[in-house]
Amino acid sequence: MLMTETNTAAMEKRVLRAAHVQLHKRNLTAFFEHGQFWVEHLPSGAQWSVDDCQPGDFCFEQVTQGDSD
């Protein structure tokens, strides 16, 4: 099982920590849907799918631009 397919509170915290570092954004939330984690920037609605990545833990692929970045 991939890390991003693991729906636990501890994994959610890891995803959020990595998202803050890589995306350089505040006001992010992580949620588990369709068998994987997603990250959303609350002010704009921009969304990223979370993937396992080597090297490192996670990669973030933006799937929704949102209203304003």
C-alpha cells in the first residue's frame, strides 16, 4: 500500500507538513477521498492530488487552479 493510500490522522499531518513546505502556502487542508489524499488551499479553492514520490515523501499535482492564488 502506498503512503498516500493510508487514511490515518498521522498520515494527514505528514501530508500537510509536506504541502506547506513544497507549496509555500498557508491555510491548507488535507482530506482523503477516492482512495488518496488531496490538499486544498481554503482561500482560493485550488486543489492538488497527493502522490508518493522518490526522493522525498510526496509530490503535489495541481488539479484545480482556484479563484486566486
